Amino acid sequence: MTTESSTALEQIEQLQAQIEKLKLGAVTEIRNKIAATRRALADQEAELARLTGKPAGESPVAKRVRRPSVTDDQLKPQILAIMATEGKNGMNAKEMASKLGQDVNRLRKFIKDNPKAMKRQGTGPGTKFFLL
């Protein structure tokens, strides 16, 4: 009985080793298929680029620029510095935002929350802001 159980255990170990080899072979085969597919895709993209005259791999949608968050306390001295150097004839929110490297909506929120920070002249998109 012990010899039968020991041979059965040996057979189980052999079968488990064989299963591991088969799994490893399957994984290798799938990786090779993926690599071949990627090569074929690269070839097709190159052919498309050749036909259209556009560089391959270029995405049509531009990625959104992420800016670090800025508090009102950090933004106020930056705005005042820009207005002092370049805002003698007044600036609108879009001009200020481009010079600060901030989003226009962020600057408009600051102006809305701090109405006494700058003098406002005009209405709508053409509103000019001046230092007090």
C-alpha cells in the first residue's frame, strides 16, 4: 500500500510539473502572438502614415494641460505684479490668465470672489481691469 501511495504521489508531482510547463508554454505563446500583433499594427500605421502624409502614432486630440492648484492668497500677488508691469492700460481676464499661466475660469473666480482687488471697467468679455 505504501508503494502504491508513493508512486501515486510521484505521478501527481509529475503531472503538476507537466501542468506548469503547459501553462508556461501557453503564456509564452500568447506573448508571442501579442508581439506579432503589435508588429503588424505598427506596419499598418506606417502604411497609413505613408498614404496620408501624417506622422504615425500622432493622436488627434490634444491632452489637457494640468496646472497646479493655486490659492487666492498665492494668486493675488501674481496678479498685482502682472498688472503693475503690463496692465497700465488695463487688461481683460483672458490676457491676465495667459500671462500668469492660469486658467481663465480660475482667474474669473478670483475676481468674482475679490471684487475690491481691482477696478472694473466695462461689461462682458471686454471688461478691463485696472489696479486701484
